[in-house]
Amino acid sequence: MIKIPMTVEGAKALEVELEQLKKVDRPRIVAAIAEAREHGDLKENAEYHAAREQQGFCEGRIQEIEAKLSNAQIIDISKLPASDKVIFGVTVDIINTDNDAVTTYKIVGDDEADVKANKISVNSPIARGLIGKEVGDIVAIRTPGGVVEYEIEDVRYI
């Protein structure tokens, strides 16, 4: 079984979503199905079919989250000894060597990635290029616009 790396925050977010689905959404959907059944003929009952569809999505998402959590290798970066090396879970500042623009990224698991929040997947091209490098290293990253060089300015284990 392949373990999927995940930060502590990512695991907590999935656990919160799972609890919401099990304790709030699932009972609400069951109640909606029961109410729709009371309206009579199920073949032509749009409310019933919509509620059953919601139930399918809810149950599927519950199974998906449970599978992800069971296969997760939860990594608490704050408990690892800090160094200048880029590894999973670190927050890294990189400088574009062409225009001196500084960008900060946190390297997270696939499910946690959110570019708007500057969280990139460990499997993204930028993260793959940065993993294993150290502060001061120049890294060439292949992007859709061509190769871009970045200098690693800082690595934080937060």
C-alpha cells in the first residue's frame, strides 16, 4: 500500500470535512429522502431523485476521505530538526533570477494544494525541482513558458 504524504493541517481539514459529512450532511439527506418518499410515486418524484443523488455524492466523498486518511503518512514538519534543505512540508522563499521577484510556497500533499494560498503539491514541477536543494542553490524549473531559474532564499520548518 502506497503511503501518501500529508501535513498535519491537511489531515485535520479532511477530518473536519468527514465529521461534517457524517454528522450533519448524511442525516439531512436521509431526512430529505424520507420526506420525498411521503409524497408518493417515486418514479416521477424529482425531490426523491435529487436527494438520492446527493446521498450518492455524500457517501462517495466519505469513502474517498476515509481512504485518503487510512493511506496518509502524516508529517509534522515542526517536529523535524530544522535545516537549510527543502523537504516535504517546508515553507520556502524563492527568488526569480530574471526579475528578482520573491515568491513563498509551502510544499504540501496533493489534496492540500492551493495555488491561491501559495501551497503547492509535492508532485508539482516547482516542488519536484526544489526538493533536496538547499538555501543558496539555483534551480532551473521547466514551466509552460520555458525554463525559469530560481534561487532558494530561505527555508522555514513551520
